[in-house]
Amino acid sequence: MDDLNELRVFVRVAEVGNFAEAARHLGMSTSSASKAVRRLEEKLGARLLSRTTRAVAQTPEGAQVLSGARRILEEAEALRDALTDRAEEPRGKILISAPEAFGRMWMTERVLAFMCRHRHVDVELIFDDRQGDMVQEGVDLAVRAGDLGNSPNLISRRFFQDRIITVASPSYLEMKGAPQGPGDLVQHCVVHMRDRNTGRLLPFQFVEGGKTVARQFDPRLITNSVASLEQAAMAGTGLVQLPEVVARQAIWRGDLVEVLEPYRGVPLSYALVYPERRLLPARVKAFADFLISEPPGPGDLHP
């Protein structure tokens, strides 16, 4: 147990970068926190933290130990939950990652609702379209869209499917007219999205004659942010393709209008993803179950 306590102190100090603050959070004295970290360093034979009068920083060895220490503590807590039947009252901190625009439109509201239901759970919510290394970055659960690729160390649960729609602002359509088919877009201004993970310029996708057709146009603007894509469309820059869950509020407000509805693109799949563990912490399982119980639907996000 002493080893677990030393790991817990080290993780907290590394996260906040300050012994005094970490000690306050853990309910111990600053000197006790410092001694716990020194004992751990002596046991491991490596300096984990670089200490100055103003701040504490991880050494390269400390960064390596940090990810492993988090996993050990999570496994220990999950085991304790299983043995003491504490799953009905999850507690602790969850680090959650979600795509930027989807998170802004839907995720924050659901996180706040979950925290109201589970008062002993703290959450750090990160919006990021990049698919980083969840284990290395200490992410407990992520919402990811599209192809997840080959991720042997990750577990995924199907969340929901969304439709890709083509939209433009009323002012743009008044000036340029609405396209009647995908081929008409060569006469229009378009905004393309660049994938943050691959760097690839994403084509527009349409379903024509039962087949998915990808088309690349000469873009007036390129962005790697879905939020910027939506903003450009509302500003009248041109036609864009967006996930419906992202565009829905703007459509209801009248800021955007869907066009080419008969040619909607292939559905976009969303999944809940978390690192593979022998025992999943109760708080992570509870949050995943909470999200899946009420996925985004046609009536969601209505003003």
C-alpha cells in the first residue's frame, strides 16, 4: 500500500506541478508529499521530478513513469470498486476527449448532466480533432468519428451514426442559387476540410445511384477545423459539408440551409473509445453507459 500511496502522490504532484497544491488536495503536509516522492525515486533508482523554487517539472524518466503509474492506480481503484461493490457510486477524475465541434454542440451538456448525477466524479474535458495516443496522454474515454484504424490497445463501443449534409447560408443561395445536383458544384464556391490526422484534403461525398461518389472541387477556403467550416458557411463563403449534429442548430436558427438532400453522403459513425484494461474504472463505465443511453438524436440540440 505504501507503494500505491507514493505513486498517488507522484501523479498528483506531476499533474499540478506543485508540491503544496498536491499536498492540499491529498490532505497531507507538503513535507510528507515531498518525502513520498523521494522514497519512490529511491526505489526506482531514478529522478522523476526536477524541483526548483518556483515549479516542479517531470524528468524524461518521470514522464515515462507517469503513464504507467496512472494505469496502476486506475487498476487498483477498479479492483477496489469490484470488491467493495462501489460501482453504484463512482468517484474520481475522468479525462475525456471529443471532436471540437461535436463537443461544443453536444458533449458539454451531457458531461454537466452526468456530473450532477454523480457528485463524486470530477471531469477534465478536452476538445481535439486530432486522434492522439490515449494511453500516453492519460485519456480515459474519447469520442471519435470515422475510421478508427488498427488500434489493438483500445476498446470501442458503437455510439451513434450521423449524416453528412451539404449546407450554405441563405445569403449565398440568394446570390448564387441552389445546386440541383453534385455536378453543379463546379459553378459554386466551396470550402474544403483538411484532416488533422492525415493532412489529406477531404473530398465532398455524395450518394448517386446507390453508389458513394467522392468529388474534389477547387476550394475558395481550406480549414482543418469543423467549427471554422461552419462559420465560413454562415458567413456566405460557399458550400460546405458538415455532420448534421454540428449543423443542426444553425439550420434551426435559419443561419444555414441544407441543399442536395437527395444526395446526402454516407453516414458518419461515432464510437466511444477507451484504453484496454482488465478492469474498467466504475466512473468510466458509468459515463460511457450514460452517453450511450441517450445518444444525439433528431430532437437533440433544439433551441
